[in-house]
Amino acid sequence: VNYHAPKAFAKEMKELGGRFLQISTDYVFDGLRPNMKPYTTNDKKSPLGTYGISKAKAEDFIEDIFLGTNKGIILRTSWILAPFGSNFLLKILNLLLKNKEIKVVNDQIGSPTSIYSLAEVCWKIIELNNLEIIFNENKNGILHWQDNGQTNWYEIAQKISNFGKEIDLIKYDTQVTPISTFDYPTPAKRPAFSVLDCNSAKRVLDHKGIDWRYGLEQIMKQLHLDKNNKFYINPNYKI
């Protein structure tokens, strides 16, 4: 799905004359940068696992299919936070409800992205009359977008816990304990460092972005807890 579907869509869009926006990921990089400098859009891809490989293949297809047309855009993002679906925020909130202590990895460095921040950037790209300015920044039409500031999963979990108590979303004092990736092995390898350089996107879109903490707070303010300890979105809250 991650690469055959975009390939099929891209082929049809090229025939129909449309423009294509593919959402990609920081996991196309291996996270082994020795200087801890954010990845630029021109850095070489080197994914660690199946997910990153599949997204990297999708990028290759899109670059090849739309070569020379300036109509295929790739937008890499990371660590999506949202008030719905399956994501780190909701997983942590549910763990905070059910446990006296939770352990969270503190040695994977990246930048969270609010789903609303990402949606806004997607629309800014869609509304661009001249996509050539993107290709002037990167010949393959690649942009990066994350919310501002870098952090780790443990710090995000701490922020969720503390702000959750502040807005009465969390009622219990669950201990949040930092651990290393070594102490929390997973089947999928994840890059230790995946901060993206978003400066070209900020220039092209004339958009400064928001701090990741602000984006997280705006999402959490939407959430309520029902009598069955299920989180739901307040339909009257406006971002």
C-alpha cells in the first residue's frame, strides 16, 4: 500500500494532468548523523526498516513518474499527534489512566507534528499557483515539515501527563520514567535521531510554524473523558 498505491495514483495523475502531493516520513533516514544536525531535503535516504523502505520506494516512484513536470510534491513529516486514530498522544493518555508507572524511551530524538499543523501546510502547498519555487529549493520537489523544537518520547509523555492534570483530563499521579531504546526493544527499528530541516518549506510557504508544545496543548484541549474512561473530541471546541 505504501508504494504500489502512490505509484498507481501518480501514473494516472500524470496522464490526467493533475498535481500530486505525497505524505512521506522521517523514517526514510537511518538516524545515524554524527553531528546531530537536522536532515535536509537533499540528504541521502537510508531507511532502517520495512516502513521506511516502503515510503522511500514511493518517493522514488513519484520522482521518476513526474520527472521534469514540477507536479509531484513529496512532503516528509514525523511523529504525528492527533485527537483521533492511533497515535502516541492517545496511547500515553490511556496508559496514564491505567497504570501507576509508565516507562517511555528518552534517547530517540525528533520533532512532533500536530495533525492540524500538517493539514495547514498541505493546504498551503495545494494553493500554491507556482510549484516551481519548490523545485528551486529541491530538484525532486521534496519539502520537510515538523512543528518547531526537538524533543524525545519521554519529554512528550511528561508534557501530556502534566498538561493533562492542568486541564483536569488526567486525575491520577502516574509516574513517567525514562528508559533507553535498549530497554524497550521493538520489532521495527527506529532512527535514534530524525529531526528534519524545515527551513525551505518555511521560505516557500511563508509560514513560521508553531512550537510542538502549543500544538499538543491545542489537541488536548479538545479531548474529554466519558464515564467509561474513553476519550472523545468535544464537538464545540474550535482550534
